[in-house]
Amino acid sequence: CLTYSYALKRILNSKNIDAHLVIGVRTQPFYSHSWVEVGGKVINDAPNMRDKLSVIAEI
């Protein structure tokens, strides 16, 4: 998911779209995931990813 999300962010940014790569985690059981947001909306995953995981980075 990280490679795909990073590539999508770069493509969107190259078209002057302000996209953000977001990385989230949960501890029990451990799980990490990344996705892309534009204007605060998830565009390549479930719209409620921020509710499911704790965001640890936004790039």
C-alpha cells in the first residue's frame, strides 16, 4: 500500500493536485496502512480510514 500510495501522491502532485500521503497504525493486533487524501478526503481506500487507525505521518 505504501508504494502504491506514494506513486499516486507523486502523480497527483505532478498535476498540481494537493495530495497527501497518510500513514496510520493500530496496536492490537498490530497493523499499518497508507492511503492518499485530497482535501481531507480519502481517495484510494475506505473513507473512514482515520477512524480505524491512528495517523502517525502525513507527507
